[in-house]
Amino acid sequence: MNLVLSQTHIQQQTHIARSLIVSGVNVTRLPDTNHNPIPDIQPLRTSLQADVIDSENFAERHPLVWVARRWLGPKWAIAASVLQRAKHYDVILATGEDVGIPLTMLMAASRVRVPLIIICHNMIAKRPSVALGKLQLHKAGHIFLCMSPAQVELLHQRYGISKSQLHFIHWHVDHRFFHPMPNVPVKNQICSAGMASRDYATLIEATRGLPVEVKIAADSAWYQQSLNFSPERLHPQVEVQSAGDYVGLRQLYAESQFVVLPLESVPFAAGYSVKLEAMAMGKALITTRMEQPLGAIRDGWNGFVVEPGNVEEMRQCIQYLLNHPEEARIMGANARKTIENMYTLDHFQNRVLHIIQHVMQRRSTEGNTTR
């Protein structure tokens, strides 16, 4: 099916719905797309002609919002702001459980029944466990968009959420911003990036003594965490510093022979942005096997998957790609194909629009049967 035609058809079916997008971070202020990837919410916002409530524009002066912010925190304040306007919309899309779960609680307490769709990043945390386990708030019919089949099964098995409420959606990357840059000279270096759940200690030990520079862009726009190594464990080939911005990160990928993404063994999807960015750049990827894998890596075809904390296995994979640069190049080309076939921003938009269309059709059918 032609993706563009499919999107156009779906937009015709969904733009008449009154839609609200709610986010725990600022998505209202549009970035310079020449120097930043397009935010995933922007094409959805355009397609749905949706309103947006985020960390910058929620109605802080309302008494309920003020109380929520003072006693529960900013994400609850955003959710309280949404609650004041919820009845004016046909569907609400929460970009994460950080605001989606508080919103389910407030909607239940206020008996507000508006279809709510939540994009799930980490549903293992305490707040989702309380909302879904003890309070059973999913029984209100909310829809959960999960980034791995393992997360779908976990939510189904642990909390008894109906499979009809759970949808597996692949994550995504702005493949137009992150793209192969064949004119950039490749240096004698490999790289890694990000902070959340990173196991840089294993990468440092795996590259000790290897004839290659290791650049680690240990910064993140979303998570600020301490790293799991001490400075005295660094060896001379390793450099840890910020990439500066997305243009700097893209340049780092382009200059590197391949990318290594070492992850801690955590029970949720981690490192997915860096993983897809590197693959979109046409780089082979070495990463850690996870309980909830993203699914983009085919071991031996577009990268390698190693066991958590296994220094020797990671070292062997790095050494192999260093010794076989042509195979690393082929793997990188396969990685780019993987992105183009399944993980672009267009694919993500199309999947979410399909789900919203389905929710609206179901609501329309239920409304007709109760008249």
C-alpha cells in the first residue's frame, strides 16, 4: 500500500474529530528543522488538526491545576489542565505514561469518559503499577501503544489488560534528518550516545587496548542520569563529552565506522532513539540483548547483539567489524533499509492515525447502539 495515499485517506477520516495531544515536555515550540529532527508529534498534530497541552502552555492559574502542581508535581498539573478541557474533545493522545497515567486517575475520579490513547515507554514504574494493578483504571477502556511485543504481553499478563486495548507500534526516527552522509570522511573511531540505562563500563573495558578511538556522547534531552563508570577507569582511547546538538550528534555518527550501544539489563525498552538514529545513518550497530527488544536488529545482518555486561563478547564483535570494514559497510546499508521499511516517522504517524481512526469508529458504533 502506498504510505502517502494511506495517510491521506486516514487524515480525511480523522481530521473532523476534535483531538487533543498532551505531553509532559515542551512540544509546542517548533525547533529549527534544519538543525533538529522533526518532533514525532508535529506531523500527528498537523494531520489531526489537534490542540496541544504540554509543559509550556497548560492552564496553571486554574485552582485544581495549582493544587496539583504544588502537591503532586508538574506532570499532574498538566493532567489537571487537560481534565478541565477533556469534554470538548473526541479523543486524547498522551505522548507518555508520565502524563497519561495521572490523567487516567483524574478522569476516573471525575467520571470523565473520553477515549484516551497512551504511548507507553516504561510501564514497569511504580505509578503505572498502582494505576493498573491496584486501581484497575485500564477497565475504562484506555488504549496503550507499546514499543515491543514483550511490553504488550507484560501488560496483558500482569494487569489483565485486554489485547484489544494493547497495540504494538514500532518506534521511529526522522529518517530525513538522520541519513547516510557518504561525503563525510570516516575516522578511525567508533561511537556511542545517550545516558538512560547505558552500560558504558562494559564498552570501556571491551575497547581497552584496541586500535580505535571511542567517542561517547553522554548527554540526553530526556534523561539526566549518572553514568556507571568512574573517570579513573577511562583509557586513553576514550573521550566522553556532549555532542552539543543534533547536528553534532549526526556528524559523530557519520564520522564513525560503526556504533556501539551498550545497555544495562532493564525490563523496559531502552536506547531506542540512538539505535534507530545510528541505523538511519547507515551504520552497523552493536547493542545489548534486552528483555523488551526493539526488534530492529537482525543479528549478523544489520548489526550484532551481545549479552548484558559481557565484555569479551562485545570486544569480539567490535574487533570483527574493525577487521572487516566492508562487512561493516554492508551491515550499515542493511540497517538503513530496515529503517526505510519499517521505522520512519511516516510509518509511526500512519500507525497512530490508524489506531485513532479505529477508536473513533468504535466510539461512533457504541454511541449508535446506545441511542
